[in-house]
Amino acid sequence: MARALPYDTSPDSKTQEFPVSQFNPQGLTRQLLCLLVRGSHSARRLAKRALPHSQVAVLASAALLSAALAAPAQAEPLSIDEAVARSVADHPALEAATHRAEAAQATAEQAATAWLPRLTVDAKYRFSGPIPTLEIDTGITPPGGAPLTLSRELGSYHFAALGATAAWRVYDFGTRDLRTQAAETVAEAAGLEREVQAADIAYAVRASYLALAFSREVESVTALSLKTAQDDLDERETRLRIGVGTEIEVAAARSRLAELQARQVDVAQDQRIAESKLRTLLNLDPDDPIELSDSLQDLAARARTTAPETTPALERLSLLEDATQLNAQAIERAFWPTLDAFVAGDFRYPQTFVANEAGFTYAAGVSLSWLVFDGGLADHQVDEAAAKTAELASSRTALSDDLKRQSDDALTQWEAASERIQPAQTQLETAEAYLKAAKGAQGAGVSTALDVARAEERLEAAGLARSRAYFEQAMAQATWLHAQGLTEVP
């Protein structure tokens, strides 16, 4: 017979017999957890006298474990610098840029091999005919016969050889040096391309981080104002019902509440967009929480750094311009002749033309090559390089002007936002004092609820103005860092 457990679910009920065969640990754990959370009298009785201590401990542990598993994961606080570093370390675009830089470096190493000799090993076999015949007149003519001649075949139908050839370009008027320098310059520019993309990603992370921080501050202020507006509406409706209020006051309160509700919807949408962008940049799952450790006030208070002499984007264009000029010079030098030296040796059959024996042969020498006419190809290549050089120079000038404009605009916005912070702080303190005075006057009967509502609106506006000033100053700093091509704050 199955043993029963005592199970008491109500203060007035007696101990019931609950068969062990029908015991459901998971369901009972959920019930116990609900009772523990609610703090009900039944839970206390269940823990004190309904179950033995060992069973209570087991069920309590299971309840705590279930609560821990069901609780949402808590995100670690993330600073803006940590967010930038994490995104830059894992972003696939930067990984692709790294591979491009590696490919450019490999191309430069390929160009440097032009100074090394070339060693070729080859094996040959040939079957050919007819074989030439050598006939020699002996000068002897027997009586009554034809002159005597000697006939001999020269060579063989078969030819085979196994050998090696070493060749080295002795002089080419500096073409190899120029091509090697151009390839190395392109490789250096490819490395700077990664820095340019890293600065773009860092700016996107900073902008998303600041937008999320600002939207959360606005949401907090709006939620507090929304609660105050709802309380104000309830109070005015109550005053209207008892005959001491007016319809105009209620309508004004409803209008204020609707305005705040609309703002709350917009702010929530902005917050979702900022969170989605930041999750994408940080390679997080859609449901992963994001906890920000830096406040707008802390980020706005960062000191302004000194601008570097140049930016990665400008330096990259300058290097590409230099590489194009070097390639153009290499094309011009390639017009002149080249001098090559070689040495060769092989083991062949037949060793010579007149001997049907295998043996070693060797050769050494120099060669002078000069492409006198190429149909104008080199001239067109030089023209192409000149056009690309001019294009890069113009692009560099345009980019320099654009980055200077961005930097100047960011500094202007930075100073303007900085100048607005102190007045906004003063306005906030004044609004707090005004609200306190309005509430005191209302309690004394010398002020109305409308005066308090206006004071609350002024306090809300002052808080939002200060948050916006912090946000604009921090965004100006992010824009300035991006214009300077900086990923990290110096």
C-alpha cells in the first residue's frame, strides 16, 4: 500500500492523506514557490507543521532553484569604452579588412621576390625524323664500277634531357625597386583602411550607446511626469464631482496626460531602436539585456583631447597617391632594355649531334632584351596612372575639407552644449524650489492645483533640457572623435 504524506492547504482544514504515487514534485514546487512569494499563512503552516523538516528543505531548495532558473539573466554593466572595444574586436567588417591588409602585404612580398634568381628544372623527350645522312666520297673508283662513298646517319630518332637553368635579371633601370615600393605602400594603406572602418564602427557604437542612455533618461522623466499627471487628473475629476472643480481643469489635465502618453510611446520606440542597433553592433541576441554603466553626465564631462596631425583616412589616400606615382615611374622605366644572366646544365641523349651517346652539357651567357615598340601600351598606362593620381589628390583634398568641417561643427556643438548645461542645471534647481513652494502654498490654501501642475511641468522641462544638453555634448565628442579617425579616447 502506498504511503501517504500529510498535506494541509487551508488554515481550517485537517490533515489530509495525499498518496505518494500521485505526488508531483514539479507542481508542488510551483505551488510552494507561489506561496513563499506571496507570504501567505498557508505557506507558513506548510513549512512549520504540515511537512517534515527534511521534505520542507528539499522542496524549498527546489523552489529556489526553479526561481533562479526562471529569473531573467542580469546583464553586466557596460561602459561606452567597453562597448566600443567589444564591437571593434568582433566586427566582421574589420575581420575582412584585416584579411585585405594581409593580402596586400602578401602582394608586396611577391614584388620583392623579383630580386631573387629563378631556378628551373625541366625534363624533355622528343621523337623526330628523318635523320640526316652524311655521305663521304672516298675518291676510289673500282674498275668498271661506281665511285665508292661512305654513308652514315647523324643523330638519333630519340632525344631526352634532364637539366636545370638558373637565371637572374642583372639590371632593369630600377623597375623592380619602384614596383616593390609601390606594393609596400599599398599594403600600408590597406592597414590604414582597417583603422578607418574601426573609427566608423566606434562612432556607430557611441551614437547608439548615447541614444539609448538619453532615451532611458527621457523615459524615466516621462514615467514620473505621467504618474503625476494621472494623479492630477484623478484629483481634478474628484473636485469636479464634489462641485469645487471645473470642466476646463479636467480637460487640461486630460490633454496633459494624453501628451505624456504619446511622448512615452515615442520614447519607447526610440529606445527599442537604439537597443536593437547596439545589440547588432555588439553581436548580442535580440533578447539579451543591456545595462549601461556610463551616465550622460559622466560622458559629457570628459575632457576634450588634442587633435592628431592627420587622420587614417587622409593618410590612406596619400599613400595610395604615392603608390600610383611609383607604378607610373616603373612603367616608364620598363621602356629601357633589361640585362639577364643565365647558366644551364643537363644530362642528355644524344650528348652531341654526331654522337649517339648520353652525357652532360652546359651553357652560360647573358642576354639583352629591349621592347622597342609595344603599340603605345606603356604610354596609355602612364596616362592612366596620372589620371588616378589626380583623382586621389582631389579626393584627399575634398575629404580633408569635409573632415575639417565635421570637426569644426562638432567643436561648435560641444561648446554650445557645454554652455547650456549650467543654465539648465540652474533652471532645474529653480524649478525644484518653485515646485516645493507651490505645494506648500497649496497646502496653505493660497495656491491651486493648477499652479502645482505648472511647477511640475517646469521641473520636467528643466530635467529634459539638462539631459539633452548632456546628450548633445557627448554626441559632439563622439562626432569629433570620428572626424579625427580615432577609435579610442586618447
